[in-house]
Amino acid sequence: MAPAPDWTHQDWSRKLFRRLDKFVIEHQLGEVAYAPVDVILDSENVVQPDLLFIAKANLSILQIRGVFGAPDLLIELISPSTVRRDRYIKKELYARFGVKEYWIVDTGNKALEIWKLQNRRYELHGMVEEKGRVASVVLPGFEFDLAEISSS
């Protein structure tokens, strides 16, 4: 069994989830979920992102067993053991399956990258280190200062 994520990972994940879920509920935009939940992209590609958002128009992909298809937003909090997988392998996979927005959160460096899908490839929409505004592409109006998440 793999060890549980460290406290910083859990702290950031919890803070991001609370903000994202509150925004989505207030605006009745869809559903937010956190790990562990299976995202079944196809029979050979099943992932468990840290956080995800599914827009109201796409809720049919949410089933009892898990999410069958591409969520609108996926968030991965990287750790030293997952950097390569999250930054390269999953990023390419998510683009291939049409995930509109992908966040890579690096708690060790207090950084957050937002990648938006453009012509089946990700383009960097924004990057923030320690402090500065984070703004979603697929959730207009969802924004916050990274310092609110990164402070302990």
C-alpha cells in the first residue's frame, strides 16, 4: 500500500476543494469531487486525480462506479514521486481525452499552473508562485490569491 500524502498535500487539497466546491454550488454549475474517485477515460486509462469538476451539461459521465469520460477540470497535486507522471504522462493523456483545463499544483514550490486545452494540446494559461491571482478558464469568476491556499 502506498503511503498517504503528506500534510501539506492534504492541506492544499482541502483548501482548494472547499473554494472550488463552494463556488460551484453557489452558481449551480455542476459537481466537484476529490480523491479517491476513478476517472475512466477508456478501458485502458483509469486515473484518480486529486480534484475534479464536471459541468452541469456533462453530468451524465458521473455514474455509481466513477466518472466515465473527461471531466471539465482536473487538478493534480504533485509530489516528488509523481512529478513525471502528473507533469508529462497525465498531462498528455488528459489533453488527448479532451479535459478542457488542467491544474498542476506543486506544494513544495508553492506554485500552481493552469493549462487550457487548445487544438487538442495544452497551452499555459497562467502560473503563480507563492502569491498572485489564480483564475480558471472553464469556471469564469472562480479566482483567488494563491497566498490564501499556500499559507499554513
